[in-house]
Amino acid sequence: MATKKDIVVIPGDGVGTEVMDAALAVLDVVQNKYNYDFTYHQALAGGIATDTVGVPLPDETLDKAKKADAILFGAVGGPKWDNHPPHLRPEQALLGLRKALGLFSNLRPIVLFSGLEDSSSLKAEVIQGVDFVVVRELTGGIYFGEKQRQKDNNGYEYASDVLLYHEHEIERIVRLAFQMAQNRKKQLTSVDKANVLESSRLWRAVVDRVKTDYPDVTVEHMLVDNCAMQLVRRPASFDVIVTENMFGDILSDEAAILTGSIGMLPSASLGEGTLGFYEPVHGSAPDIAGLGIANPTAMILSMAMMLRHSFQDEKAASDVEKAVEKVVHMGYRTQDTKVDSDKTLTTMQFAEKVASLI
Ligand SMILES: NC(=O)C1=CN([C@@H]2O[C@H](COP(=O)(O)OP(=O)(O)OC[C@H]3O[C@@H](n4cnc5c(N)ncnc54)[C@H](O)[C@@H]3O)[C@@H](O)[C@H]2O)C=CC1
Ligand SMILES: CC(C)CC(=O)C(=O)O
Ligand SMILES: [Mg+2]
């Protein structure tokens, strides 16, 4: 009998809708081949939700998400909503979903696919063998701290964002990162700014306390500014990077360059249970939205992460990943990673090629 799964689909804004359509075309093939019975529950979030129902994260979307087996999310945001008040900004929907669903860990694998060496602006010998994962804390830190904007006595504005971490929030993400390292090359890099930030000094102390439970893992502390540099200097030496919310956000976009394009990077956001939230690392890419040229790989690989983490289906997940690798290896590309114009595909054509190889 087919395995039933309820999947909430939130395409969002800009290229979010395009890469979602592409990933669902691949998922339809997965459904038939691996004997699933998927029910797709479409839901609104982001700018489109603000425009349609007046808020970026409608209660109905949150309710659907809470009941789902998994959530596929495209991207939100765009210039149309940049001047909306903070509570009506599309990005608020994403932060709200992460917090409400308790998705404290964001796994961002950074893998260079064979054939894409020339798409990176870095030398092939530097990026050869890049295969690491950024484990980003996702529900704490400066994105969620108290925000203020006021005028001082002279009438000048000032603003603040509080960066706050509780010990237990650090411990749960750090333990997860140690466990991931145990199943990989056993090297953990904990990234902070402990020379300046008190929250980072607490972060470092927690890592040092917890590491005694994982004696087989080598731990290195690295300041975030140095990490930003080492990522382009010796990227292949990293295995698992664990860091707080904002540093992880920034470092993973930087790391996209190692793989050829931000359109290559998937992610999984997980909490305590099996409910998972799967989205590309990139945003809504307003500069290319509507042109049908966005790279759908990040969304397709995020869908593969859903098969692995929420449905515990390693076979289907790795078959999707192998199909993407094969399409890339055959020389097919979207424009962001283009090397041979004869083999340049649209977003949907690329997805159809992947689907045909599963
Ligand atoms: N998870 C989310 O929903 C995120 C939303 N955003 C929002 O997205 C909007 C645009 O933000 P940006 O800073 O421009 O970041 P972005 O990631 O949307 O785009 C940065 C650059 O990468 C390119 N790019 C992104 N995805 C691509 C893909 N799949 N294929 C090919 N090229 C791709 C874009 O064309 C652009 O040149 C903003 O409103 C921002 O707040 C930004 C990051 C994450
Ligand atoms: C709230 C998001 C727009 C933050 C972000 O850029 C991300 O999670 O990658
Ligand atoms: Mg980001």
C-alpha cells in the first residue's frame, strides 16, 4: 500500500513559485516510483499573503503547517514590500514559521558537484573536494531579540537589536552538530565572535563543556571574521561548522560561491520531532523572477532532504541527489552556472531532466 504523507507547499514570492513548481514536478515522479500517496496542501506566506489577506503569515498557514508531515517552502520577499512596516514584511512569515514550529536547527550542506568547478570564481584546486555542512541555530540570536527604534533628546534616531542566547538553546544545536560530525569526518568548527561578544563567550563555554561527551570529535573554535576568510582559502578542510543564527546566514551565502551558485544550496530546518521544513538557502531573487531561468537545484535538493529527514527514505533521497548530479555532469545548466550555451535549460526543463533520470 502507498505511504500517505501530507505536505504543506508554500511557494511564496518571486522565484519561490518557479522553483517550487520545478521541485513538485520531480516529486510527482518520486511519488509514483517509491509508492507514496502525497497530499499537497497549498498555503500562503510572504508578500503574496500580505497582498491577499493582509498579513504575511496567516493563521491558516500556520495551522496547516503544524498538522503536516513536512513543509516545502520557496522564498519570500521583494522590493514591492520593502517599505511595509516590520510586522507586514514578507520575511516576518519565515521567522514566524521557524519560531512557531520550533525549528531550531538549520542544516545547510555545501557540496561541490563534479562539473561545476568552472562555475565558481575560485580556482579549481581550492574548491576541489568541498563537502561540509553549516549547522545554523535558527530560532534565537539577533533575528529574534528585542528591537527598538527611538529618538534621543536631540531628536536623532537610534535603533537596537538584542543578540540573546540561553544556554539550553546553544547546547541543543551544539549537540546536534557534534552528532553530525560523529557521522562524518569527525571535525567540528564552532564559529563565534568570542573576542567581543558576551553571547559568543557563553557559546564557546557551552561547546567546551559539551565536547567531553564526544571525545572522538576534534573541535576547533574560530572567530567569524577568520572563518569568512578560511572559507575561501581552504574550504575543503571543513567538515561541520556550527554557529549562531546571523553568522550562519551570512557564511552559508558566502559558501554558495564554492559550489558555483546560490541556486545549488538546499536546507532542512528541524526541531525535536520529525516535522521538517525544507527550503533553498537563496531568497526570492527579484532580479530574475518571472524569467523562468532560476536554478531549481536548491529546491529539488531541499525536497530530497525532506525524503531523508522527515520520511526516513534514504533510497529515494539519494536517488534524487544522484539524478541532479548526473544532469549537471551531463553538462546541462541553468544560466547561473552556464558553461555551454547548447545545454542551457530553463527552470522547468532542468527539473524535467532530473525527473527523467530518477
Ligand atoms: N528564505 C527566504 O525566503 C529569503 C528571502 N530573502 C528575501 O529575498 C529578497 C531578495 O534578496 P537578495 O538579497 O537579492 O537575495 P537572493 O538570494 O534572492 O538573490 C541574491 C542573488 O542570487 C541570485 N539567485 C538567487 N536564487 C537563485 C536561483 N535559484 N538561481 C539563480 N540565481 C539565483 C539572484 O538572482 C541574485 O542575483 C529580499 O526581499 C530578501 O529579504 C533573502 C534570503 C532568504
Ligand atoms: C528571514 C530570512 C530572510 C533570513 C535569511 O536570509 C535566511 O534564513 O537565509
Ligand atoms: Mg539568508
